[in-house]
Amino acid sequence: MIKTAFQTIILVIGFASCADQAEYQPLASEKVLTRLIGEEKSKSFVFQLVKDNEKPEWFELNKEGNKIVVKGNSQIALCRGAYDYLKQECNSIISWSGKKVKIPEDPPEVKRKVETPFQFRYYFNVVTHGYTTAYWNWERWEQEIDWMAVHGINMPLIGGAHEAILARVFEDLGLNKQEIDQYFSGPAHFPWNRMGNLNGWDGALPTSYFDEQVKLTHQMLNRMRALGMSPIVHAFAGFVPKGIKRIYPDEEVRELGWGGGLPLEHNAFILSPNSPLFVELGKRYIQEWEKEFGAGEYYLADSFNEMDVPLAADPVEAQKELTGFGKSVYQSIKEANTEATWVMQGWTFPYHKDQDGNLFWTPERLGALVSEVPDDKLLILDLANEYNHVFWKIDPSWKMYEGFFGKKWIYSFIPNMGGKVPLNGILDVYATIPELALNYEKKKNLVGFGFAPEGIENNEIIYELLSDIGWRNSKIDLDVWIEKYSVQRYGKFPDQLKQAFNELNESCFGTFTDHPMHRYQFRPYKKPEGVEDHATVHRSEKFEEAVGTFLSCSDELGASELFVFDAIELTVQYLGLVVDEKLLKFLDDEKNERPTELQEIMDILLVMDRLLATHPNHSLQRWVDFARNWGATSEEKDYYESNAKRLITTWGGDPVNDYSGRVWSGLIRDYYVPRWINYHSDQGTDKKQSMRDWEEKWITTPGVSTVEAYDDPLDIAYKMYAEYKKTK
């Protein structure tokens, strides 16, 4: 197990304990605070790290003189303690879209101790590292690690340079460059490559990629370890290049199938669970990883995420094979590191059903898969509790499997799919149902709480709420919490804002849609009769009222930058619904001979695009810049840009086309708008194929157009809302 120097000796450290201030070396947690709020503001705090490994993590806040003393038994506890003070006593906030931090000259009094009921506070989904972080640089990662620290997160799931290490193992095995290139996908699609959903899609990788990946992972791990985090990294789950049959012609290799709609040549392959090579490659992978990065603690390996398991037809033999798969994965980790823990995602257990709606992963099957793994050496990420509760309306997985058979497990949510932007999710569910698991008499080895969004930098209120839950053992009173959140974020909570949040909680934050998307984000033709309309963003009169009520607070709150950003998001979502309704009427006209009307609809989208140009997160240019910065040559830059664009548009095949559904400045004006116009002005005989050709050309053509943000986006937002509310 990895330990920092601070964990191996007893320490009680603060500014006042140093005889010579000039020689004082700041704690990692102090450096986090300084980076986030500045050196001057951070001087208001004194951090004292206390060795106390016998208790759950805790922090204690006291005012001594003109300083706030933060004591805690971990670096993350200290970070969370300082942020808790900033939030509760100073009404401050640190978010992805910005921060508001104000500390009075005479800091407010405080005296409290907070203890988390969870050993781990978990964060990230495997696919977050496609939908959001695929091309992040160290600067952006440093910001995110700081965000994690003050939000109390100590167990992030990261890519861990999986591809660079696996490539070394494959090369040592004797696979040639062509065979290896045919295995790895483009970087934005790595998560699905890692889970065995696909091989080689949108590759091959530039030769410089692996070196840069390793360098970045060193920076990330060094910082996470300094803060005492326990990162989860990928292990070997049995997936191999098809070319392995050249070296091992007698090896049993089974072909997998995933519903992503890719050509069959991109199917993945997995070794037989009975193969000694399975264990050998897994061991060699861990050894190579630890040779590069040092000992790991938690290794993620999922062999059958969202896929049919290639099992024998005989039920008895199938059970044995499931046991064999679980044993092989764990054994491959154990032989390389006896102290390490195998981590497994739990999403597929309630998700994977047959055509009749019956769960594939019955308690008997899952029990067989994990039966040969010691209870303390397997950690199950129970990812999607809101899906069980609201969407599927079935028992939570932790109840179906009775505390996951005594294995360690983490209670979690998936608040976002694909990085979609629309406001969505039942806030009261997030605030209240985690308590049910904490009080479940058969919960057994519940060790953590977390959230695993597929994409981040959206719906910020949800993540602030969830991070607070990680430090509580009871439900949150949502009304009280929202009032405090509003003061923290905007500075005030006037009656009109209270009404707006009540209306939001009765509309977009009172409903749960797994894939909220607008009609204008889908391919621009009418769905065949009987096919479900995919426009799924919440629509109601209550939401329309909520937007108007929120905007009515502009005179009082308009000086708040964060209020402006949130007002833009709400207005853009409302205008998107207006566009959806107009497009439906346009498509219902059988003649479709109203180009002027279509342009008028597109003009609304262009206003939305320009409104979003003010927002710091919802930008295609920002996404493209991250991708291009990974390239060392113009050719590499163009490749990375096309790979990044592909993920958020066509993705791969028709079933997942438009899945990511970003409402971004640049994507609206450069992709959604011209796609509608081109399709409906095309006089060809195969318009759908022409559209697919247009999409591919857009993906592979570098560049993003420019647009000038509005000088007063709030004024434009209010006028647009008023105009289209009046015309209804």
C-alpha cells in the first residue's frame, strides 16, 4: 500500500509550530488552497495534520486569533475542511465555471468537527476520460485535482497510461506494430477500447502519443499521492489483438460483440478464462505498470461491460466459466502485487437484460464471478443508484445482491450520460436516498460514496450537492441546502430566486431523463412512423416559468458572473425547446418547401450559439484546442482534432450517432445549423448518404469558425425569452 511520509510518522503541523518560517515546507493541502484562492487569502488558514488512522477521515475547525485553524487526519480532510469553512462561514464556492471567494478581514467564528462515514469518496466514470478528459493537459488536470481535493474526493478513477503500458506488453510478446496499431483506438475512444467494446476504431495512434501519455500520468499520480488519494487505474481484463493468434495459434480467443454499430472488424477479442496466458499477460501488465509508476493499490478490470458473456451452452459449465473469468482477472493482479485490490464496475449488473427484461446478472451468476476473490480484495463500484430508483424502478443492486456478497463496495450515481449539457436529474433523490444504503442492515462492506458522470463541466449544482453528501451520514434538507448554495454562488437568495428554484425542482430538477437531448441535435430528417421521437429534454410550463423567474432576478444578481452563466444555460435550454417545437412543425409539413422558415429557426440557434460564447465551459473551440495541443506536428494536430470531433458527433455508427449531444458554442453554428440547412437544400436522390458524407468531411476538416460574444448576454437572454414566450 502506498503511504505518504505524513502517514508514516505522527504529525501535528501548523504555521505556529515552525521555529523558522523561512524553512517551512507547506503541506500539499496548503498548496491546493493557495492555488485555488491565492496566497493572500490562504494566509487566513492554519493547517494541522494529525495522524489518526484509527478513525474515518475528519476535520475540525476553530478560530484562534485572526486565523482559522483546520485540523484533520488526512490531506484531503484538510482541504475539505478549509472549503467547508469557505462555503458555510464565508458563503463562497469553487466550481468548474468559476469561483466566488470572499473572506472578511475578521474571519467569522467557527467551532465544529465533521467526520465522513465513508472511507472513500469516489469520482469519475471510465468513459469520463473520453467524453471530457481525453485531451486534457497537466494544467487542466491540476485544476481538477485541486477541485477534487476541496470537494473531499480521495479515490479518482483515471486512465493511468493504460495504452502505453499495454503496448509495451504486446510488443514484448512479439506482436508487430501493425497488429498493435489495429488494436488501439483513437484517444477519445480509449474508454471503450479498455472495456473491450471495440478495437482499432479511429486509430492508428501517432508514435509520440505514448510518451506524452506516460509523462502526464506521472504528473497526475505524483500530485494525487502527495494528497494521499487512492487512484484507481486500469488492469488487464483479457482483451487482446486479433494478431495474437499468429504467435499462439492454439490459443482460444473469443470474439466479443457490442451494440455500438461499428463494422465487425472493430470487434474486440478476449482470451479464454482457462488460459494460462490470461493470467500471464495480466501479471506482466501490472509488473510493467509498477515498474514505470510504482506500486498501485486499486486496479480496474471489466471483462463484460454491456456485452453478452461468451459462455458455454451448458448452465453448469457456464457457471464454472464465470468463476474462471473472475479468478483469472484477480489472479493476474495478485501474482504481480499481493496487496492490490481488483476493482469492478457495477453498472452492467442492473443494465444487462435479455429481450424479455430479465437480468443476465442474477445473484447466482454474479456470485459465481466473484466467488474465488477474497472479500477484501474486490471493490465493486455500484455506479447507478438513481437508475435503479427512478428509471428502471427496481431494487437497488446493493439490495439485490445483499451487500455484494460481503465484497467491498461503493455507493454511487451516474448524473450524466455522454457529457450532455441540459439541466436534468431529481435533486431530492440525490439528497436523500444515499441514507437508505447507510442504514441497510445487510450493507456489509460499504466503504465509500461517489459519483461517476460520463461527462463533467455541466449541471454544477448536482456535483456540489453530491460532494456534500460524501461528508454526511444523514439526508440533506434540499430547501435549506439550496438557499445556502444560492448565497454561496450568487451572493443573495431573494424571494424571486427561491421561487425560481421551486419551479426548477418541479420541472427539470424534478425529473430524470437518462439522455436529455434536443431535436435539433439529431439528424435533420423526420423519424419514420412508429419510431420514438428522441427529443427528450424536459419540457413543461413550469420550466418555462422557472426560466422567466430566474431571469427576473437579473437586476439584483446580474453583477454575479456565476448568475450570468446559469442564466445563459437556462435561456439556451428554453430556446432549444422553442426550436424543437418549430422544427417538429417544419418536419410535419409533407412538402417541406419553406426554406425561409427553416432559416428563421436556424437564426434562433445562432443566437443560442452566441449566448454560449460567454460561457467558459460550453465551447467547441476549447475542446478542439485541448486536442490539437497534444500534437507535435500539423498532421498529428489534425488527427487529434478529428478524433475529438468524431466522439461528440457521429461517434462511430448509427446507433450511437449524436450520442454525446453537446450544447456548445461553435458546435451549434458549425455543425447542427449547416447540417439542417444542407440536408433540406439537397436535391440528390440519397440525401441521407450525402449527409453522412458531409458529417465526415466536417469531422476531418480542421478549424472552428469565430463568433463575437454579446456585450450584454443577460439583456439578450431576457429579450429572447420574452419574445418567444409572448408568441406562444
